[in-house]
Amino acid sequence: MSLITFSDKLSKILMVVAAAWAFGLSFLVMAAIIGRGLFNTPIHGTAEMVAASIVIIVFLQAGYAIRSRSMLKADFLVVKFPESIQRILLAFGYLLGACFFLMIITGGWEESILSYVENEFEGEGALRVPSWPARWTVLLGSALAMVNYLVMAYIDVFRPELLDSEVDQDAIQH
């Protein structure tokens, strides 16, 4: 299995996990609101769980957003150039994106290890949520995002025939 195929499949799986997580989270919020409104007993810790979950959901979906070309980009100037220059400029932008996520990884590495080792928690009171799952999801999501930006740069420069279609096994192996 090639790196392109692996990143595609992993990105899709993580996107589905994030969507299911967000769907389940909506029921938690709804239950907390109904509990507070009707029974005057909210679900304690909902705010802490939602805060941690939003970070996790975003970074689980980042790789898919990049690979499916859904990330926001301002290409109003780039489209004025010939197609070969456009591909090179897009590849340069992808390399900058990979550098950005590499900086997130290098900047958050020590804190992520410490949050796990020191058993760091968010929130006070009825429910305390561990910090390390969100921190490690940021690192792993950033790593996948970085790989996907590098894959996109490779495709734009060396395999432009794969640009407008989803990457399939046969196209990669030929």
C-alpha cells in the first residue's frame, strides 16, 4: 500500500470518527439543555467535554479537509498564471502548510508528553476531563495533515493527472 493510499484511507476513517463524535456530542448538549430546563439538573461537565471534543474533532478532520482540497485557499492571483506555474505555486503553498503543521508538532510535543505523564486535567468541580487525549489528537492530526500536504505537493508537481479524481490503487501503481 502506498503512502498516498494509506493517507487517503486513514483520513477518511478519521473524518467518519470525527463526524460520529460530533453527532454524539450534539445529543450530550441537547440532554444537558433539556436536563437544565425541565428538571433543573444539567449534566455536569458538559462544557469541559465539549471544549475538549471540539479540538479533537477539528484535528481528526484536518487531514481529510486537506486531502479533499476543502481547505480554504485564496487563489485569486494564482489562477492568472499558466497551469504549470499554478501547480508549482500550489505545491509551494502545500509545503508551507506542511511546515505550519510541523511547527504545531514541534511546539506541542513536550506539553503533550507532560500532560500524559503528570495526568493533567481540565475543569474543576463535578467532572474533570483529562487533557492528554486532546493534546495527542492535535499532534497526530497535525502529523496526518503534514503528510497530506506533502502528498498534495507531490501530486501537483509530479502526478497532475491525479488532481481532479480521487486517488485509486491502479493510478498509483502505474
